[in-house]
Amino acid sequence: MTRTPLIAGNWKLNLDHLEATHAVQKLAWLLRDAKHDYSEVEVAVLPTFTSLRSVQTLIDADQLPIRYGSQDISAHSSGAYTGEISGGMLAALGVTYSAIGHSERRQYHGEDEAMVNAKVKAAFSAGIVPILCIGEGLDIRKEGRQVEYTLAQLDGALAEIPAEKVSTIVIAYEPVWAIGTGEVATPADAEEVCGAIRVRLAQLYSDEVAKAIRILYGGSVKSGNIAAIMAEEDVDGVLVGGASLDPEEFSAIVRYRSHVTG
Ligand code: 13P
């Protein structure tokens, strides 16, 4: 398998710039002590916009192999859009990733498929890799429609995105009922939808593209449950919320391979 696993921490509305630099420093120390090989398992954090500059400065100064990204991106590149942050501005801060379409943005900020699609396009235009978040709520899960619902979100988000661009995208399957609830999807639940996402990517593009794209699981991931989730064939990493705020716990998640071997 050529897909490098990605362990990304979504800090949401937590950690100001002082706390953020402290957290990155501590994470870097812990992973250095553990002799973590970043080429084997990639590590990224998604701080708030106001912490990105400080995180960039620290990572650049110490040449830390940790990547960072934003939790959102404007669909617009410039102009009269008060409060927005453009892809160009994020790229200027060395941002690798932008989370797009997180369920909290869909729920609290009314982001619909057209908006998510526009943001995916904006990220690609700025040379930023989208981490496209999709996943069903509890009502849909209870009806057993999680696959069709999530694939419809995928189709909407990828409208008019050509194959030559899409292959770097990261997809995060985050069932809403598992976010921040402590209720983690079973490895089989995660694989059911992640596998279906890969099949759909092959239909939309090609087998080659589908095989290259990393698909993450997100929702109540912790050091105690990650190894079983990562053992699934179509799960190429995780997007971690609450547990990523604690560097000890997040570094234990990053080192999930050592859990299996003891
Ligand atoms: P939790 O890990 O806190 O459930 O959050 C998941 C998430 O929303 C990551 O984007």
C-alpha cells in the first residue's frame, strides 16, 4: 500500500496561539523521544486561524516535520467578504491542509453542498490540500442510509473537480453521531463507508485515483481505539478532535503501530 497514513488533530475552537505553540512543542518532544518516523505516519494539526502564524514560526524555526492546516477556508479569493480568510492568505502561512465541510460548519454555519464544493475549488486553486469532511447524522444512520447519504455529500463536494486535481485530496468520514460523543463507530462501521467512498471515487475518476486518495475516519478516536480502526483496509488515517488537545494522548494515537506490536 502506497498511501501514507495521516493522523490529523482538529483543535476546533480551542488553544490560543500561546497554548498552540506549547502543544506543538510538546508533541514534537514526545514524538522525538519515541523516535517517531514521520515518513511512515504523517502528523498534522489544525489550529485556529489566529494560531497559524505562531505554529508556522515554531515549525519552521525548529524544522519540525509536523504539518499544519486550517479548519476552514473562504470560497472567495479576495474582496468585500468581511471575516473571511482566503486560500492565498493561508498558503502564505505555509498551510498544507484545510478542513472543508466539517459537520460543525454545516450545522452551525449553514454550509451546503454548493458552498463545500466552492471551498474545495478554492483550496485547490491556492495549492492547499482539502480535508473534505462528510458523514451522516444519527437519524440517517438509524434508517440505514449512511452509505447513500455520505456518497451524495461526496458527489456534491467533488462536482467539477477534475481527476488531475482530485488525487491529492483527503476525505474524512466523520459520522456526526460519533463526534464528541464518546460513541466511536466500530471498525466495521468505519470500513463500510470508507470502502464505499473508495468505490465511488473509482466510479467518478479511476481505480488509480481511488487507490491514491487517503480516506480518514473521525469521531471519538482515542489511543485505546485507533489501532483497531487503522487495521481496516480503507481507513488511511484519522481526524481527531478532543483527544488531539492533549499532546500525550495525541502522540499515543500517532504511535498506534506500536500498540499492535506491544
Ligand atoms: P472528536 O474526536 O472530539 O469526536 O471530534 C471528531 C472531529 O470532529 C474531528 O474533526
